[in-house]
Amino acid sequence: MSRLVVVSNRLADPRKVAAGGLAVALGQALEASGGVWFGWSGRIVENGTPGQGEVTRQQAGAVQLFTLDLCREDHDSYYLNYSSGVLWPVLHYRLDLANFDANGITGYRRVNQLFAQKLKALLRPDDIIWVHDYHLIPLAAELRAMGCEQRMGFFLHVPLPPPLILAALPEHDWLMRSLFAYDLVGLQSQADVTHFERYASDELQAQWVGEHGWNAFGKTLQVRAFPIGIDVDEFQALANGKDARDMFDQLRREYARRRLLVGVERMDYSKGLPQRLKAFRTLLQNYPENQGSATLIQIASPSRESVDAYAALRAELESLSGAINGEHGELDWMPLRYIHRNVARRRLPGLYRAASVALVTPLRDGMNLVAKEFIAAQDPDDPGVLVLSRFAGAAEQLPEALLVNPYDMARTAETIQRALQMPLAERQQRHQALLARLRAQDVHWWRESFLRALQETPDTEKAP
């Protein structure tokens, strides 16, 4: 059995991470193969030398964890300036928020070369290498240039935008060409695959070969959609745990006379939070029967607080929250509870189950696992309703949710009202179909499908 080598920007001990994350998704395969997980340690060496870093090894059961320190200059250019400041906004269609700094891409290349250099020393000839996310797009090309011939796959957890948006990236052709050093590229949705195919054909003059293959630069690359899932049984077990049950009982007591809506997100401009709060305000204005009745709990966990765009978003949300409560609140009812802090994952299933409606309305999202966790947490005899953005990758898999355009706040409010009034039989029917699809394509299916497809890719020349 070949050893699995996972590479990501950050890593964690598969035995300790809360289930549902990348560690759990990969933990079984890593344990079975005595695998390796390699990534940045999270430590920044203030006076370190660019392009250099120390590797530390830890043992986690059968899994070896190798972490690499970064100096301040490498961290800021690779992670803050380019990965977070350029790739994240562009891949989420927000060209207006990208900071196209030439120094960032230099550091991004340098750190990917550093990752490759340190990783190469740990590899065996028959290893299978699985690289994750936008931080490390050119890693395979760097490894190939060093003579590595192992089978390599890449999975992009965020969206892949249309060709014209990708083309706004400085040196976009270098970045996208580097994907051809992989044997298999996995994307979250079929829409993302279509965007790649258009880019490959129009910008790289790649030739379509076979069902999933694209040939360019002397290499055939397989590109397929592998929508990531959750561990349904594990999350349902979490919903039956004490913390989740206590949360559920508390909310049911507190909101015995209310209809509860819930939104759970990181504080990020891709999540459509201002639009969601405005849609909720429109609901209260256009459907006054919800006055004194509907309450939205919106959790926006802290994220990248030092970045100007996030600070502006937080200020906007706090202003909107105050305005909505000021306009519509009563002495015994506040329509919006806005929470800007982390909530323990073990309590979230209780929150989801107590809610009549979940609002998952990002402006753009690679997948969105909150939507899937909400479905898994529901009581099948009395399930809540999922209102889901059509711009989330999950919308392809979950057509029985109520799909909305988050930019159209009046129509979104109308759909929320429909969700609040949906008959029990329809709610049960929709939930049953959604849950069946979650089980058919859970996180284990995602991992096994990708690794099987990677192992079955034909042997061809590896593009540098």
C-alpha cells in the first residue's frame, strides 16, 4: 500500500481535531498508510532568513506530522499579501478587494519552493501526494522541477471563478499552467470544472482528451468535481451529546413563543452577511406578522481582524444590527441577536436543531458545510428549512433547499417567509431527500473518490 502524504498550509493532529474538519476527512487514510501530513507550523520567526525554515517532526499515532516555520517576510508575502490579499478575493470574485502587489507573488513562489525543498527530503518513490488549497497551487511544479515523479493530486477548497476573473491575476497563466504538474485536480462543483475547462481551452490552448482529461505542455491532467461532505453519523452523534442537548433545551425554553432563524459564519466578505441582515429587515417590514415572533441569531466568528476589509465589514454589521433592533425591537423582543465570537462546535447542533430556518446565503462559497451540518442536525419528524444561496457550491447538491439570490434582498425575504410558513409534510419530504444525498456523498465518499481517481490516473510525462 502506498503511503499518503498530505500537504496543506496548516495541519492538525487527526486524533484531536473536532470532527468534520480536514483532519478527520483524511485521518483514516493517513492512519492506514502510516502517512505524513506536512504544513506550516503557525510559528513566525521574526528575524529569520527568507526561503529558509526549520522542520519539526511529531508522531500522532501512525501519522507523522512535519511542520515548517516561516520567517516574518515569507509569512507576510506568501500568506498575508498574496494568498489572503490576492488569491482569496479573486477566487471569490472580489477583484475590488484584491491588493495586486508584485512583492506578494515573489514570496508566494519562494515559500512554495521552500515547501517543496523540505518535503522532497521526506518522500518515498511510491508515495501518493495530496496537496490542498490555493496557498500551494504551484507546489507540484516545484517538486517536478526537483525530479519528483510521485503521483500528485490537488484539491481546491474555494471556488474557481470564470476565465475573465482569473485573467485579472498578474501572471495568471503561470499559476494555472502549474496545475498541469498534477495528475488530478479536484474542484468543489461542476460549475468550477466548467470554469477551468473554459480557461484551459481559451487561455492555455489545452486540448480536451477523454471524459475528464486536458492535454497541454506535454501532460494530460484530469479535472473533476469532488464536492466535500461531512461525517453525517458523527455530527448526529454530536447533536445527541450533552452540550448540544443543553443548548437545544435552553433555546426552546427561551424562544417558546418565537420562530428562530440562525446563521453561522466566519466574519468574511464572501459570506453575504450585510445582505442577509438587510433581507431579514425586509422580512420584518414586508411581513409584519413576524414582528414580535421571528428572531435571527447571527454568529459571525472573528477572522483576519487586522485586515481593513474585515474591520469595515464588522463596523457595517454592528451598525445594521443596531438599526434593525432599534427600528423593530420591543421591550420584550429583540429581532436580531448578533454574536461576534466563536461558539463551541459541540453546541452548534443544538442551535441548528432549535432553528426553524437556517440562512446560508454567501455571495460566493466553494461548498459551505454549515448547510450540510444544519441538515444533519434536524429532527426528521419536525425538521427546519434550509435557505441556501445559489452561489454556494452546496447548491448543486442540495436542490431541495430553498435557493435564493442573496443580492436580491426582497426575493430573499419572500423566500424566508415561505420557509417560515412551510407545511410539515413538505418540510419532512425536503429534509428526507437532502439527508439521503448527504449520506451518499459524505466526507468519506469524498476522500475515497478522490484518492481512487488519483490512483487510476494514467501515467504520463510530468510537466515542470
